[in-house]
Amino acid sequence: MNTEYAYLVCIWQASAAEIRSGRYRLAMIRWGIAGPGGIAARFAGAMTRVDDGQIVAVASRSAERAAAFADRFDVTARYDDYRALADDPTVDAVYVATPHARHEADTLGYLGAGKHVLCEKPAALNATQARRMVDAAAAGGRFLMEAVWSRFLPSYRRLVEVLGSGRIGTPLQVEGTFGFRRPLDPTHRLFDRNLGGGALLDLGIYPIQLCTLVLGPIEHIAGGGVIGPTGVDEQVAAVLRHERGGLGVIQAAITVPLACTARISGSDGWIDLPAFMHCPTSFTVTGGVSQPEVVDASFEGDGFEFEIAEVHRCLAAGLTESPTMPWSETVALAEAMDTVRAQIGLTYPGE
């Protein structure tokens, strides 16, 4: 097995074994949700498919939204203030699903209150914020993870196994696109610069994280993009040169429909991830002497349950960060996106 992937394979295999054996078993983890939007609803639905987890509180700036979410998912406590959620002694961990621009402040508040945090991607607007979040988690001995759910899906776990087997030889290039056309709407979060809108942070992070997962750390980036009338990046592309010699090519857009696929090309073959590349239920391996193989990685449910299970496993094991999505990776992804934004001239308020 290629040494670059052996570590991740061992981590995932050990995690599965621990879960099956019950070695790491906690009492019920009591979750709070900050920001009852669409992605929080998916998270809440997935919680029903995970052992040892229960949503006990939800917070929103709107009492009506908090109440509606709580009624829908049978949540007892509902708050119209995010600080009230931090002060709730029945909450062990918080899923931060507020707009990007709030992630740092909300995460720091919950960590400071002694809560563990799963923060929706991107964890922060920039690397400076990400480092402050990591430092706060380390100082308080609290768990923190960026919710890059792709890393925990069966397809990505199988992908790492195939890469480690050497089936396509040495991975040399990764191409990934993620984009769709949405009508211009200045009130929507994707077009709102004040909320951290744009294609890169919301969508581009997925092909970038695939590049780093496969090719390792990035040493140079050349990016380009189109800034729209609301001040956010509507289209963005970048070429990533990695320290081990690999090349990544990524595209993201909120005004252009892209293929939303990815290809990993190696010295002896390639792997195709179909749409949507960030959450496929299968992929095709072409390489070696055999015919192309479709690797089935289907599952029941929404997929968020796998990252929730990882949080529970890490908490039971006494970990403050996930080996699969460590703090260093969160900072590295933020640094990469900072570089692209600097090259296309995109800043957010307060930077």
C-alpha cells in the first residue's frame, strides 16, 4: 500500500472496528444547533441514524424560526439568541450552521462556554480566523472539527483504499469542478459579500480538499476569477502545484453550470468521480490489466450521519481533533482559499 494513504486507511479501519466493538462508547451526546437553516435540517435528519446522539436545543436570531425547527425535529429548548445556547448546561456539543461570516465568532463563543464544536464548512472566512478557532479549542481542551462531510462518506473512504492499493499507480493530477447557475439575487447568502458569499468558499473548497487529500500539501497556486456586481466571486478557477509534484485543477461557480465531477489521474490509470463529486455513491477505476471497475459506495440516509459518528468516536476516545479532518487541514484549506482570493481581488468586510 502507498504510504501516503496507509495512515488514513488505518485510521478509518480502526474507527470502524472501535465503533463495532463498542470500545469507545459514550453516554448520549447532547447537541445544540446554531442556525436552523436547510443544512441544519439535513443534520437533524441524519442524527436519527446515529447512535448516542440527540438534539436538545436550537438557536436562531428569530424566535419563530427556532420554534418551527424545534417543533419539526422534536427539540425541547429553543432560543432566539445564540449566546443562550452557549449558556445551556444540557448542551455538550454545538453544530454551527450559521452564515460563513459568523463562524468564527459563534465557534469561539461555544468553545469558550466549554462546548465541543462541529463547524460547517468553510470553518472561517480566512486562515487568521481559522487559527484563532484552533487555538481556542487547544487552550480549552475542546473538540473542534470543520464539517467537510465528504471526507467521511463511504465513497471517500473507499477512494483512499483504492489509492493506497496502487491500482492507478502514483497519483499525479486531480481535476475537480463544482458549480451551478443561480439567478442573481443580492439577498441570497451566496451573493452577499457581508455573509462570506461567493463560489470559492461555498463550493470550491470541495475540489480543493480532494486535491489535498490525494496529492498532499500545496506549495503554489495560480488562480483567476470573475467578481460579480454584488462583490463576490461568481466564477473561480485555480491550478494548484503540490509539494510532492502533483497538479490540481479546480473550478467553482454560482452563475455557470459545471459538470460537478472529478478525475484523479495516476501513472497507471485513473479514477472518475461522477456528479456530485463531493458526495458520490460510486466511482469508476480504470487501470492495471483488468477492465474498468465501478466501485459501489452507496448508503442509506443523507450522509451527514458519518461525520456525526466521527465526532462521537473522537469524543469517546478523548480526542480534540479528528485524524481524518485535523486542525492543520482546516488551516491549510483556508490558506489556499486566501491565496486565490488575493489573486482575484476578493476581500470580505473586516479583513
